[in-house]
Amino acid sequence: MAETKTLNERLTAIVTEGDAAWFAAHPDNRVRMRNAVAGEFSEEIGTAPVGMTWRCIIVEAQPGVRMRQPVALPMGVSNDMSDHQLFALFMQAAPPQAKRMIDQLRAAKLSGVSKPVG
């Protein structure tokens, strides 16, 4: 019998594949920001404050190992920021356990991996 996936699981799979494709097409980048997709996070992030929109910052700590963080930003803010700016924003918005995990992943030395985060 086929496994039934929830809408959120399907959305998460789609955005995860999209993020993977983006990083494959941008091998010099370790961070990206895109508009958040409703339902992609396990917790309900709710409606963005007036004049703001939900974005998603994705950090690729190691090739294929990514973390996503929702952040509400003013509508006029461009998604086109440098890796350094996006990483600083991610670290500001991320919960402590995510920051610890990023630090651990950055410190891990995987063979064939030469691209640092941030």
C-alpha cells in the first residue's frame, strides 16, 4: 500500500528539492533566501506582521546538509543579499539549538568538502 503524505510533507519535499537544485546551480553560495512557502515549516509561523512578508533563509552547512529558518522582513527587502549578510540574518533569527548545530557542522571536516558557510 502506498504511503500517504500530508500536504505539509509534500510541500517540504518540493521546497527541499528546489533548494537542492538552487545550490547545485550556485556552487559558490552557501546561503540563500527565498519567499517562504505556506506550510513548509513543522510549526505554524502565522501571518507576517503588517507590511512584512515571510522569507526562508537556507544555510547549506555541508553539501546536501541544509537548515531552513523563517524570518519576517519588510516587503521591500530584496532576496538578493550576500552570503555574509544572509548568514548573519540567519544566526540572528535562528533558535539556540540551530546555531549550535550550524557550528558543529561547520567544524566537521568531510572529505572532499571545501566550501565553508558564511
